[in-house]
Amino acid sequence: MALLVMQVAVSGELVEVFEMPVDDVDGHRMLAAANEDERAIHRAGQILEDGEVWIDLIDGDGETLFDQLACFHRADAADALQLHFDMNADVVKDCLSKSNVTSLYARHRVAAQAYFRKIDRLVDCSAVNSRQSNRRRVGDASVMDLVTELRRRLDGVDTLLALSELPTRVQDAAVQLKEAAKSYATAVQGL
């Protein structure tokens, strides 16, 4: 079963305000009808405008199942959600209310900051020293020192555990980085 995910644009980011399970066929039908609506905004690389509502159909892994997202301006969104997605008017009103969107955006920012702190820990040189002193130490290190430290960290249990929680493409990049560091170290030691 797929999920229809509704998101609202806030400060250049999309914040999820509602999701509902739907049959794949019904989800495709709903999105196709929404995209045929003359009020729909067709994606052309435009900048997100605060209040826009974006609707996407995703599978259990979070992958998009439909080529085109449905998007509506703030003024048209409530009507479009009721018309094309059979949403109850009170549910739409609650989901799109300013207080709900503000609250969800605050939670979204906290979650995003936690995610980036986790990534920062992957590249941090020390859990004890300040980030500024880490940067200074990195600036003073030779390339070989950095490669050695990088290889050690990429082999670390904590790093492997943290990487396992990140997307597959990040894990793959870490493996490639580790292999490149090994090749570099081998080449330098052979000189």
C-alpha cells in the first residue's frame, strides 16, 4: 500500500502535514486528476513559495511512485485536497492551519539539526575537543595524517553504526572514500 504525503512549503523547505494510506491505483488516479486541475502548479524548478501544498505518492521505502507531484498555491490547496483527495474539510483546515504548520516546522527543524549533528560527528576529529580546535588541528595536519585518520575513523564501530542509519548512497560514498584513502596511502608509502 502506498502513502499520499501532503507537505507545506515553509522557509524554502517542505514540511509534512498529513499522510494517508491509499491503494496504488487510487493514488495514481488522485494525483493524475489533481495535476489536470487548472489551478495546479506544474513543477519547473521554481522556488518554493511559503504555503504551497505539495502532494506525493510514495512506497514503503519513501520512494516516489508517480512521476509528477501535485502542487497548489495556498489559496487553492484546501479546495483541491477536498476535491481530488476526498479529504474532510475539517481535517484539511486542521492540517493547513498556521499553528499546525508552525509546530510541525519547529519539530522538522529539530529533527534536521539532530540529523546534521550525527553527520558532524562522523567527520569530527575528536569527541572531546571543540570544533574550532578540531578545524585548527586538521589545518595543521599533513595530507597523510588526514588520510590515516580518515581510514581509522571509517573502520570505527561508531562510524559504521552511524553510517548504517544514513541513506544507502551515503554508505556507498563512505566505502568509496575508504577505498580511495587506502589507495592513496598505498601509493604514497610506495614512493
